Amino acid sequence: MTSPRSIAILGSTGSIGRSSLEVIAAFPDRFRAAYLCAHRNIDLLAEQINRFRPRGAVVLDETRAAELRRAVPPGTEILSGVAGALEVVARDDVDMVLSALVGFAGLRPTLRALEARKDVALANKETLVVGGELVMRAARDARVQLLPVDSEHSAIFQCLRGEDPRTVARLVLTASGGPFLTLARERFSSVTVAEALNHPTWRMGTKITIDSATLMNKGLEVIEACWLFGIPPEKIEVVVHPQSIVHSMVEFVDGSVKAQMGVPDMKLPILHALAYPDRPPAASQRVDFASLGALTFHPPDTEKFECLALAFRALAAGGTAPAVMNAANEVAVQMFLDGEIPFSAIPAVIRESLDSHAPLRAFTLDDLERIDGETRHRARRAPATTLT
């Protein structure tokens, strides 16, 4: 009997982090939550600490660390800031890091975990969008596993298992289409935050839900797939599949297609990543094919959902262009959530940022952090003409 796999969860209070802790609770003989990390939701973080009794926890907002210490059992180690996250992911008592921080914030801790020779279960797609070259090199150099948690990439990962990569003809990523699949583009300017957060099939965090409404999430996933699987962009396609039962597909050179299917539940790909290469039995909901009805597929409308086209544009430009696209998108999404711009202006902010950037072909982590900061500053001050 081996001891439980010791896991550090970056982003434990987010939707992926909460689902991961549910998985850990269901398999106490396999997994242990060794360290938890959150940005500033210390109320929920304290609840998680009291329930799972990790060795320690990190609150990225350093101003709230003292408050958290007062709310947890004596002897619980509380660290703070990015430095705290960088420290715990490299500790000897961590077997795996689940990277689920939102956005660019996940890049540096994920790189540190890989450099410390930790297997990483990756739920933070922006890490590969922004720094794919650096991340994949770090994983190769450390000879550790980078395991996908996104349902689409987990599906492709499972379909490729046992296959010769040279026989892959294309990857097909499925998209639900989000809440505005049938809404006329002319009405995008009047979309409310509540409407954009009302996803038809998935329950996710705020940022990823808005990305799903614009289809930027699928654009990020295309870039992530290029890095994870070493597949060029021209061999990756997106199809809209509103039922969210087929999570993605792989076509091979002989015309055969493998698809991974399941109910839309993030605990399934989380379990696959945490337990890999095992596939333990789980009390999850099953697909009822007899009552399922039709499964439909159709191409995305990239004129209506311009963010998907902008992601392909950034991928084609290469270098630091995806980092600029990601930073501008993060700013635009937050501006929409804060009521500063209409939903229809999100792609305009991204387009303006890409138009004004000359991509670097060779770059370091410091370059990415500088460009990310500069892009955010510029995007927040996008001219009014851009936002109409």
C-alpha cells in the first residue's frame, strides 16, 4: 500500500480548486491536500484548512495573511505572497502541483514547480498561452509530467494514449458555444454581466465563464493544445457542440476518429490527472445514451465571435503575441465585469493591443512579465473609438 499522493493546490478557492478538493475527499487513500493557495478569499480558504488540515497554506494577498492565521488551527503554517507560492510548490513533501490560479498569475509558480521536478496537473491554460515555450522546455528538462486538466485537453490526452503521434491527422476541440450561441451579434452591446455568466452546460469561475461567452476560451485552448501535444495550428479545428458530451476528438491518418465522452463534470478530468496513469472507479454520473437524443456539431462563427479569430491571429504571429492577447483579454473581461465597457468591446480591446505590438521571437520570463504589465496598462486606457 503506497502513501497518498501529496498535492499542492494553487487556486484552491476557485471552481477547479473546489472540485479538486472534492476529488481528494472522495479518495483519501490516494490523495492528500498538502498545501492550499488562494488569492484573497480567506473565509473559504480557512474553511478548507479546517476541513482538510493541510501542512500549510498561502494567501497571495499579503495584507490578509495575519487575518488568516487567526482563523485556522494553531500550528498551521501560513505563507503569503508570490514568494510563498514559489516556496511551497518546490518543497520535498509535495508530489504534485495542481495549477489552477486564474490567468497570468499561474505562470511563475507553475514554472517553479516544474523546475523543482514536480509533476503538474495544469488547469491554468493561460500558463501555456503566454509561456508555452518556457513551460514545455522546463517540463522536458526536469523529465516530469505535465498533465492536462481542461476537459478538452484531457480528452485529447486520453485519445492519444498508446498512439504514435506521427499518425495524428488533426485535433478537433469541441465548444459548447456559450450562452450567446443563437443571439444576434447586433445585441452583444446590450448583454448584461448576469447573462454572460449564465453558461448553459458548465458551472465555472467568473473569468473562464466570460471567456466561454466570447469563445476566447476556445482560442486559448487551441494555443494550449499546440504546446501540449506538439501539433501545428493548421491541424487543430474547433467545432461547436452544444450538448458538451463529446469533450474533444482526434482524427488519425487512416480516417479513424477517437472521441472522449462523458457528462460535463470537471471532477472527471481532475481525477484523471491526479491519478494518472491509474483510472480508479468513481461514483460519477454516467451518460444515459438512451435518453441523450441528438449530438450536434457545426463550425463556429468567427465573425460573430471575433475573440476566437484573434486567438488564431496571435498564434500565427507567434513569439510574445499570445502573451499580449492574453493580457488584453484579462483586462477587457474585468472591465466588462466592472461595468466599464460593453460585452461587444472585449474583442476591440484585444485587437487594439495586438495591432500595437511587435512580437519578440526570443524572450525570457522577465520579458513576459514586462510585456504583460505594459499591455495591461495600455489596454485599460484603450481609446473610446476602440470601444464603440
